[in-house]
Amino acid sequence: MIRVKRIYESPGPEPGDGKRILVDRLWPRGLRKDAVIIDEWKKELAPSKELRKWFGHDPAKWEEFKKRYRQELEDRKGLLEEMRREARHGTVTILYGAKDTEHNNGVALKEFLA
């Protein structure tokens, strides 16, 4: 099973989280690394700096963002398959930092993995 959570709302593990993986390229602003509990930080699964800046969390660009992000992830199929495998054997919680809970790379990544 794959879950998605905003790291600011869930800095520590909650029942059912399973493996907690942060998928942002930058560390979430204002959170101390010793105050957050994650199992992995997979920066390489985050959108590129260019794509992130182009998107700017504009809901009007959401569908195009997902297409471009999926293209970027084509080079990371091994990491995606690893996450799928982990999700088949337990719960994986994808953590992201964006304020928008509907239009962010964590939500898009979960969609790609499904």
C-alpha cells in the first residue's frame, strides 16, 4: 500500500505509516532534521529544479506537470520498481513538503506507482 502525507503534518511516524520516504529535492523549510523521522530521503525521485520552478504549484499546470515529471522519472525506473516492491510487502508513505495537498510531486508519484 502507498500513502501520501505532508511532512509538516506528520513529522513523526503514525500507526500504519510503514516505511517513510521523503521525495523532495530540498529539505522542508523550517524543519530541523533531528525533529523529523524518515526512513529514506530519495532526492532523485523529486522533480528537477527546472520543472519545480516551472510548475510553481499552479493547479492550471497540473496535468502538464505530471506528464513532464513522468518523463523525468523514466530514467529512474529502478527506484520506482524498488518502491513498488516495498509497497507490495508493506506500507510505504511518501512524504512531501508542498502546501498544496492535491497538486504536488508526492501525489503525482503515488499515481505513477499505482
